Amino acid sequence: MKKYDLKDILPWIDPAALDYQQWVNVGMALKGEGYPASMWEDWSRRDPGRYHPGECVKKWGSFNGAMNPVTAGTVVQLARDQGWSPPDDPGHELDWNSVIGRDRDEAVIVDRNWIEDAEIPPPREWDPAREIIRYLEALFDAGENVGYVVKSYHKDDRYLPTKGNWDRTAGELIEQLSACGDIGEVLGDYDEMAGAWIRFNPLDGNGCKNENVSAFRHALIESDELPIEQQYAIIKQLELPVAVLVHSGKRSLHAIVRIDAANYDEYRKRVDYLYAVCQKNGLKIDSQNRNPSRLARMPGIMRAGQKQYIVAQNIGKDDWNEWREWIESVNDDLPDPANLADMWDNMPPVEPELIKGVLRQGHKMLIAGLSKAGKSYALIEMCIAIAEGVEWFGWQCAQGRVLYINLELAEASCWNRIKDVYKCMGIEPVNRRNIDVWNLRGRSLPMDKLAPKLIRRASKRGYIAIVIDPIYKVITGDENSADQMAKFCNQFDLLCTELGCAVIYCHHHSKGVQGQKRSMDRASGSGVFARDPDALLDMIQLEPTQALVKQEGDKAALRVCREWLKGSDKLEGISQDDLCSVSRTLEYCEGVYSPAAVQALKSAMEDEREGSEKRTAWRIEGTLREFERFEPVNLWFEHPVHRVDEVGSLRDIRPEGDAPPWKRGGKPGRPIIAEQVQERRDKLESAFSWLQQTPDTVVRIGKLSVQMGVTRNTAKNIIDAHEGFERDNDGIVRRVEPGTDAGDERVSNLSD
């Protein structure tokens, strides 16, 4: 780091703005760099609220060095944080915690290469008393105490003010000056070589320190490094909300700027902002002027043969809020409005699709679901799909590099989980280098602090997607506050804009039954979560019926049987109908295998059945901004991966709390269907789905009744009563959409 004289830098740091450790660090840095203790002592006096005489010297003696000493760089960085920058600063090397991007709070308005000097008009008539009256009327209410100094002393070739007076109100001073017009008689005689001073904020009448300021109304802008005409030009060009602008009688103007802070803490923040803007625009401010009790030059006074007078009043913006809004709007980085006619024949290309029909690159997606719904596994599956350029839950993914930010899993568990998912998906990890993982468990930060660090690390990595899992670890503010969550979600926009990649994150459901809620209303917290992303995928758990669970178990067991038969070339000896029945398939196997082999087969079938029964069922519904709404995707979660229900076994299963249409107030007089009858309906749905997998995809009543284990007539009755099915005269059974004419004509006589 370039060496700077800390004596020049220290005045830029306000000790009152530092915490205790930062204050100690300044002392340690000064001692380590060879500066005297008196320098730390003098600087610390600027914080009268916490300064205690002798404390600095006592602390100084305890600084005996350390393995990791505090250096001058600490002081330099503190000064930078408060608006200081070295002359002709070429920039500085970014460290691990640096933030990339221009700070809008330090907006550049003035082009110093093109600035023109502004003429400063001299006073037309010299009326000293009237000058002071104008100043008092502009800054104070009649009942407010005014601090002023007319007595001075000479030291080191400088005239310095004494503490002065603070016992009279602005109204009293205005009345007396108006009556006699003699400044000496009203305020006291002053030394015309030194001039006189006045405080720009009202006092409480008990002193002239910061704690005696009764209203934090104004701040002082003073700079004497530029010609005074350029100072005036910059002040006007910056539209500073100046209440009074006073010529100091020498090389500077004293601009009394409206701050209107509610308290001292807000005053400090606003002054820091003000000084940073002035600094960026070439107006180097004396940092000692930050104090609200500071003295400024009093108008109507002679100083070494020159007049101290009011140059202008009420220039620039009307108040602080208007000025701040204007400053930020000038440098808001927003594009200008464009006209449709100009764009009509030259439309910009839309971003390519990252997940086909769901999400574009550079957009945002939220996956919401219950706790332990396998959301993290789903995100890992998606990362793998993007890395390899394959399908994810039936949607084709673009191939590219992806960053997975793990905020929840231990690092070793995360790496092993990704490898396990790769294996269970049956995908060769040819492009595993396309997946980067940032393990931050135990080291996560609020999103507004994490975003700049993420941007710095990811800016040159070429990611097409960044996955954050989960966001509750990085949420800033109350998740139920729309205002706070809007600011939180803006960080995702920042990532998308700065990195040009999609940002994908997951969040949990709110408490309670979710079945009758819309998918966009299930995520916990403010509705901002649902409205902000370009794509919202919601995972809700399904509750398969016992009949379906048994059916799926049978299917799993039959798959084992088929593999055994196929492996021993005995598959040709059994019919397709028999292969749909566990009992008949086992009966056939007992006739062609030894007892020991049959026992091993039964054990394998039971293991497969138990594995099938451990599966959970899920449905993904979506709310999309860029694409048409898709049909819900049903999944089986077989740890550690999800598998799409391609045969439709879960299509008619409803989530918990979602009553079927005939329980939501259907036709008047329709009775509630008994639990026993509902089992028959479930059995019909499961049997129909199973038969659709067979080579002969046409489902007939005969096969259906055998699969269901009921008579042909009972099967007919169940079909006729189910609003989701119909049969024709040829005995062919088909699905129909509930609500159609065919579905509404079903009769609820299911007692046969």
C-alpha cells in the first residue's frame, strides 16, 4: 500500500463515528507507525461524549506490539469509509471483503474540466448590522439561543476564537441590532484583524458543545483549496440546499446547508453523505467542520481589511430530501425511456432458455416446499442437469457452468450428496467440472453483505446459473414485511444484472394445511416471495391411498420377477395377463425354479416392495412470468432422487386438505361418499394406471375387473359412478376430465 502521512489523514476520521475497538485500533496504528501519543489524544478530543483526559496516554502504554500488528492501512481504510480519497487516487487493490461497483451515495455531478468560474457579487451597500440580521432570520427562530464569538486570541500566526456567548436568543439580537445598528454595542467589539464567528445551529443556553445543540438543522461546507469563484460554481452546480452563503473575507465561502436531521446520529450520517458528494465533485471539505456546534464566519464583519458578507440566500434545492433525491436521480444508472416505434423493427433478442418452458438465463426462480420435501436434492438434481445438459423433471436444461451455494449442509455431506445423486440419476459425470460449490455453513452473511462478495468471486467464472440453498439463512429483515422483503429480493436482481446468470433459490412453506391454497400463496412470509421471481415452482406432498401404495408395491415386486424370468430365458412361458398379478407370477416361478431360488426371489421382491413403500409422492405446480402455465408434474421421491410419474399413477391423487370437487359443494342433495366406496374409486384409478403400462394400452372392463379383484358388474358400477372415467358399448374404459358432460352424468349409486 502507498505510504500516506497519517497526520493528514486522521482529521478525516470522526472518532464519534467509531466503535471502541476501532478507536483503539487507531491508537495502535499510530504508535506502530511512530507517531506521538499526543496526536491520538488531540484527535480523540473531537468526541466530547466519550473523551476522558489521560485515557489515551494510559492506553498508549499498554500497546506493546502483537503478532498481527495494526498498521497504517487501518487508518487509511477508516478515512476512505468516511469520504477521504488521496489526490489522483489510481484505485486500490481489492481485498477479500472489497465491494465491487460505484457507490451511488457519492454521485459525480461536476465535470471539473469544463467548470466555469461563477462571479461573486460584492455587497451593494455595506450595512453590517443588516447582514447579521439577515443571517439570524435565515437560520434561527426568534426564541432560539444563538452562539457567537467576537473575542479572539493570537497563536501560531493565527487568530483563534474563544468560547464566546450563547445566552441570548435570535429575537433579542435582531431587536437590539435593529434598534441601534451598532454591532459593538450589541455583540461586543471585535478585532478587525481576526473577524468574528457565529454558530449555525441553535443552542440550549447552557453551553456551546455538541450536546448543547438543540436542533440539528444545518451543516457547514467550507473549502479553501480551489479559487473562490470555482467554489461558488461547484456549490451552485451541486444544487446544495444552501440557506446562507457567506464570504469568509479570505479564500473560502461558508455555505450553511440545510440538513434538518432528527437527532445527532442522523446528523452525522447526513453530513457524511454531504461531504462525500462534495469530495467526489472536487470540493475538498475541512473534516473538522462536521460538528453541529461548529463556528462559521459571521457576516457584517471586517477581517484584515476584507468584508465578511452574505453572497446569496436560499439557493439550490429547497430542502435536504429534495436535494438527496435529485443527487441520486442524476446518477441512478437508469436507462432513458424508449419509444415503441423506434424498437418495432429492431427488437432486442430475449434471453435464451435455461430450463425449457420454465426459466430464462438471467432470470430468477424460487422453489418452495415443505421442510424435508427434498428441495435440496431437487436443486442438486437441477445443477447436475444443467452441468450435463440433460432433462430435469422432464424439462430440458441448457448446458453450462453452475454455482451451488450450500448454506445448510456440512461440507463433507454436501460433496457426498452430490456424488450420490449423480449415481442414482444414472448419469455419467462427464461434465462434473461444470459444478462449483461454495460451502458457507456457519459462515453465511445477510444477503446484502453476501451479494457483493458473491459478485466478486463469480464475475469471471461464466456461470449460467447460481443456486442458493436455502434463503432463510441469508434473509435480511422480517420475512413478513413486504417492504423489507422487497429490498431483500432486490439483491437477487443485482446478482442477475451484474453476472448475467439465472438465480435460483428455495424457501419453505408457511405453517398449516397447504392443499387448498394456490401454489403462489404457500411460501412462508410476505407475498413478495411469490410475486418477485420470474418462475415459481411449488412442491406439495401427495397422500397416496393404501390401494395405490399396494399397487406400487406390487409393481415393484413384479419388476423383480420380470428381471429374474428374463435373465433365465423363462419369460416366454408366462402370459402378459399373468405378469400383471403377483400371485400368478409367483405361482409360475414356483413351477420353473427350485425352492431355494423361489425363496431368494421372494426375499428380493419383499425388499423391493419395502423400498417402494418408503417413497413419498410430490406434485410440482408453477407460476410463470415468461411462459405458459404447465400441467402439474407428479414425482416419486426415492431417496436421494426424484423420479417423474410418467404413467399417471399420481395424477388424480389430491394433496392433504384439498377436498375433491364433490365435497366442495357439488350438486344439491348429493350424499357424502362412504370411506369404503372411496377405496373402490382408488382401486379403479390404480388398476387403470397399471394396465396402461402393458403392451396393449387399451383398457377393457374384463382386464380391469381382474386387476381390481372384483366382478365385471361391480367394475361397471364403479366406473359409472366415477366422474373421471367412462366406458363404451365395446367394454373399453377411458379417462374423462371431471366437469365435462360425461363426467357430470355419473350416478352416485355405489352400494352394489
